[in-house]
Amino acid sequence: MAQSIKVTVEATVNAPVEKVWKAWNTPSDIIKWNTPDPSWHTPSSENDLRVGGKFKNRMEAKDGSFGFDFEGVYDSVVLNQEITYTMGDGRQATTLFTEENGKTHLATTFDTETQNEPEFQKQGWQSILNNFVKYVESTNS
């Protein structure tokens, strides 16, 4: 069995931090970008963005073969800068938002789970982050 380690995924969005923050945290946006590849989707999202608040995103294979709730509780929320949460299994993740010259750099560091290899998990989280970048850069909201 693999051991839990910390892994970081990063991306830069060609958009100001306010727009990036809003798309990252708004359920009607989350359901549009929160997928690692086109065979998956997020049919529902709930988000109570405050310390002690909870979030829950339902992720499912479009063919109905598999699905799970990705959920957790917020430990730290600093507007337009940082979000830290603890997942249901006790693992933590932190996303930092850094704006420079109208672009926003995102860095998410997470504790891996022990069922899948860390590199596989990193690829999944990176794919979702890349999908987020494409979504934000394609919207004018």
C-alpha cells in the first residue's frame, strides 16, 4: 500500500484573481469545470465557503459505472488568497491564489490517499486544474 505524501499541482489562469476565486467557489461554475476528463462530470455541487463550512461535489462517470462525493470542511478561507480544507478521510488540501500582472497563479497541495499511486493522483488533480483554467479563460463572466 502506498504511503500518504504531499503533492502540488499548479497552473496560471489568464484572468484576475477575483474572477478566478468566484469560478473556483461558485457551485454553478464548479459543475462545469470539475472533471478530470470528458468521460466524467459533476452533476451537483454544494459550497458553504467559510471556516467550518462544508463543500460537497458529486463526481460521476457519465456512463454511470462509478461515482463518489468529494467533500470536506474548510479550515482556512482568506478571500482571493487561500483555501485550506480537510477531506472526509482526514487528508488536507490547500490552494493558494497569487495574482500578478492580471494573471492568477494557482497552487494546490494535497495529501495523497493510499489506494492509488501518487503520480496517478497528481495527474487527476492536474487534469481538473487544467480544465478549470480552460473554463475560466473561455468565460466572460
